[in-house]
Amino acid sequence: MSIGTGIVLFVIGAVLAFALNINVGWIDLHLVGYLLMGAGVIVFVIGLVFLLRRRSSTTTVRSAVDPQSGENVQSRTTHSTPDDVI
């Protein structure tokens, strides 16, 4: 979602900065275009950071022999990062 929003902001800013030749007395459309392009780049980079951030989990498997029965016993433990949502 944020990657698409960043691209849209960048494109709108580029159109305002480079494609329009309208002079409005109370606002500088070129400056607004450059600001929107900058905001689009920032939103795009933040979207990429969130997309590429991986949630890691570690699974440990331990084997041991039960001394009473002589059977092979396996123990599994899983640890996840704190930002996992249940």
C-alpha cells in the first residue's frame, strides 16, 4: 500500500514540477511538485523497509534417549520475534 502511495505522490509531484506551465499567484506549483516528489520518495523507502523487514523465528530440535524406557525423545522449542501478532 505505501509503495503505491509513494509512487503516486512522486508522479503527481513530477507532473506539477515539470509538465504544468500554469502560473498561480498564491502558490508555487513547482515547489509543491518538488515537495510531493520528496514525500513520495520517503514513503516509497519506508514501504520498502517494512516490506523487507523479516520476522525471524528459531526452531530448536533436541534429541535425547529416555533413560527409563530407552526410547528416543525429541523436544521442539520455537522462539519468534516480539513483533509477531497472534
